[in-house]
Amino acid sequence: MPDSQPQPPSSSSNSPGSSGQSEPTGLLLSGARLTDGRTVDVRLGGGRIEAVGTAGSLAPGPARSGGARVDLSGYLLLPAPAEPHAHGDTALSADHDGPVPYDSDDVQRRATEAALLQLGHGATAVRAHVRVGDVQGLAALAAVLQARRSLCGLAELTAVAMPRVLTGVAGAEGLALLRDAAKMGASVLGGCPDLDPDPTGYAEAVLEVASEHGCPVDLHTDAVDPARLARLAAISGGMRPGVTLGPCAGLARLPAEAVTRVADQLAAAGVTVVCLPQGGCGSVDRRGTAPVRLLRAAGVRVAAGSGALRDLSNPVGRGDPLEAAYLLASRHGLRPEDAYDAVSTSARAALGLPEVRVEAGFPAELLAVRGDHLAGALSLAYSRIVVHRGRVVARTSAVREYCNSAATSELGLPRQGRGEVS
């Protein structure tokens, strides 16, 4: 069974330091399998992929610079996933009685632990939505931003400020808080227009403040009203650095003709949709997954996130991007390659991050999973090795053993053991 916590790499030259900010050193990933079937060596340096060659053709960086080698025989090497829809302030709060505690120290601890759990699954970048206003004011945001600083060098954690109301007399405070949040360091502005008396006015207010500060926008909506969604697409068109909507589960409950029209409008506006195949982050009656195949066919960029991570919305949420990809493939009919794209390339694009390929010159943001092809990795990917900025930052090992019997020895059943990756 998988370890309960990611295990740090054993090589001292690549283990995270106490500050998590040490400079990346030369690292050779040897004998890794790629999705095209090749077995290669991959040399990393300076946070990027320096070279990709046939197995056995490359050497680590100079020993004086801390060059080290990781044997990835039996592993599939992939671009690392990213998490485009997490909730840093409510994560890991399902066991609390009563309302979610918003004590700053508690929020910082839970946000940090949640990001590390997601890092262990492979997500080297996480976008965390954080409520501002009400009784907590900006305290929860400040705590998540502190968690972000403590994770520097291990994972990229960004915060989305989410005020409750932005229109009318009651919205004046929310607007002020939204501007203050941007000044504090919330790099994305968003919220839930569906909860405001004037949803379109809410979205317009967020877009206006985001434009003032040059921030991307990430809005929660169930997308049950096609006319409202069309207006949102219209006012989002051309917005830079971009607009993301999610989880849009209500689209799956609309007639196909209405969804097709909305999908065309979203595609024309350049809006990204983040779906949540693992269960969403709202009440049970609002759960579901957006019609990903229809949206993709219309040209909409579709990414997949995890949503709730063991909070009241989903007390068993795993925060595992590979599970999200597995569900897109098994339940929604996406090819394994397209399903993984939703949690990696498309998710990174939704977060405004550069593309990752296992090719020279690209960022060294990588995930190695035990297996020899992508479908098998999505089906049963327990053992994982995570690379961020060119160094191993997390490792999860699984051990499968069978008792001695003729059946196990004759069939040569697989055994995943510790110590196989140095």
C-alpha cells in the first residue's frame, strides 16, 4: 500500500533544505520510459531540462556541482501535473466540529499540509481559492500567503481572493477587500457570482479590479443559466492574462443545443473551464462534471482540478490529479493522453505557467510514475517521484508483496519494493 506521507529523497544533494530555497544542481534521470515508448536519460540543470538522450548516453553534471543520478528504470516520465482548483483555507477541516476554524495558525498549517499532500501526488503548482471578508477579513488570505512563502522551492502555491458580495451597498466592503487582497499578494482575483444578488455585476466588478492590478480571474459558477454564462463570456472576451470558470457542472444538466451555443461563446472568448471530476466543492445537489468532450470539441480549453480536499464538501477528497485524469478517461471517455493533458498541460496553461515537455530547454517540472504506459499509470500509479525546479522534492513508494506460493512464482507477479530507486 502507498505510504501515508511522501518520503524525501535519500540523496543529500537533492533533498530539500530547511528553507526549501537551495539552488538546483545537476541531476540525471536515467532509464526513464516516455509515453512514445522510448527509454531515455534526462539531464537537468538550473531548473530546466538540459538534455534528453538514449538510455546510457548521458552523465550527471560535474560532481563538484552536486551532480547526482536517479534510476528511473520501470518508471514512466511525464510533465508534472498542476492543481488549478484547490481550497487552501478549508482543506483538511472535515474532522472539526462546527464551522471551519479560521485561526491564522490553523489555516497556515492546513494550507501547507494540503499543498504538500498534493505535491506528493505530483502537483508542483497549486492554485488555492481563499475566502476574504465576513468574520475572517483578510486573515485567512494572509495565512495562505505565509504558507506560500514557506513552500518556496518545494511547490508553487498561488492564492485566489474570493469575496462573498460585490454589488449594491453591501458590496462596497467586498470591493475594498478585493483591492486590498491584490495589494497583499493574491495573484488571482475571483469569487462566486452565483451567490451575489447581481451575478453579472459581480463578475464585472472582479474583472474591473483584476484589470486594474493586471491579475487573472478565476470564478466559481455552477453554470445553470445559459444566458448568464453568455454574458459572462461576452465581458470576458480579450481579458488578459485570462479568465477561468469552474466547475460548471450545471452545463451537464442543460440541453445539448444550449451547451453547444455556450461552448462556442466560451471558446471565442478564450475562457478556460476547470472541471472537478472527483466530486466538486459544493453541496451534493451541485456536484457533477462539466461535459468535457463537448467543450473540447468546441475548442474550449478544459483543465481538471481536485476541488475539496477532506473538508465538509468532500470529507474523503484526495487532491490527486492522476485520479482526476483517471475519472475523465473511465467515466467521460477521454483518451488517456487527453485526460492527462487536462491535469498537466492544460492545467498549467490555466495557471499561466510555461508548457512542459520532456525535451531539452523546457522547465524541469516532472513526475515519474511506476509503469510503462500512460493508461496503466492512470489505473494504478502508487509509486511516484516528483521533480520541481530540477530537483527531487517528493517521493511516494508502494510495496506489493504476495505470500510464497506456486501461483506467484509461476506467474511472476509484480512486486514493487523500497530501495529500487536510488
